[in-house]
Amino acid sequence: MLDPAILMVCIATLAIVTLASAAPKWRHPERFRSSLTAFALLPSFAVSPLVRLLPLLETAGALALLFPATRGPGAAVLIALFSVFALALAINVARGHTDIDCGCAGFLAAATDTARIGWWHVVRAALLIALAAGTLVPLAERALVWFDYVSAGACTLVAVAAWFTLDVLLANLPKLDSLRNS
């Protein structure tokens, strides 16, 4: 049984992170297309439809989380998407094809000149799967009080800040490695 305040944090964090990830895919589809192509896992005819379909599914899944009636299907869509993303990342890392943009942190892509993926990206996708799965856990029956909303809001802010800090660290990992090796 999951406490309702924790459920609010899971939903809000997952929705914010997913929508923030989908937004650059909508704004810069050509950048996302080059990321999908670089993964070298899809036939060329499948890339163009997926450039529009994947952000649509991300957006729909994130928005569906916000409503109890559609939370289950929304979480299922996000679990499936993040599982596919994790598998694609893992395949490329395992075969040594790491000098590609993950396509997941588009708003950071302009800030970095070197794009790399690694096992940390796979772990990050697994964390999103766990967060989405958390929204499917049955709720404990208890009344919410005003402090639950304040706590959930604060926890969401901390979780989102931590997530974007992880994004910045992952985006700058090649630079950190070059500093360490110099």
C-alpha cells in the first residue's frame, strides 16, 4: 500500500520529467531524428514516424497520469516507452556504440558539444520505469491534510531538481572524464 502523498510525488515528478523530455522532441524533431538514426536499431523507414509518435506517447502518458481514470493506461504507456528506451541504450552501450546523443535530454544538448551514452543512462531509464510502476501501487486509505500537499510539493521540487542535476552531470560526463585524464 502506498501513501497518497507519496503517490502525488511520484505522479508530479514523473509528469514533469517526462514532459520536459518530450518538449525538445516536439521543438527540434530533426535533432531527435538524428538521435534515433544514430542508435542504428531501426530500419530507415521507421525513423520518421517514430520521431512524431514517441513524443506523442510520452506527452499522452504523462498527461494521463494526472487523472485517476487514465492513470493505469498512462503508466503502462510510460513503462513500455522507458523499457524500450532502456533496452536501446543498453544494446548500444554493450556494443560499444557510446558516442551518440541519447535523445532524452534535448534541452541540454545545446549546452554540450560531446554527446555520449553509458550505463548511467540505462539506470536513469530504469528509475523512470520504477517511478511509473509506483503510480500503479494500491493506495493506503487515509485522509489527506494540508501538510500532505505542502510535503508533496516540496518533495516534488527536490526530486525534479535532483533529476535535472543528474541530467547535467550525465551531459557533462565526457568533459569530466577528459579533466580527470589530463
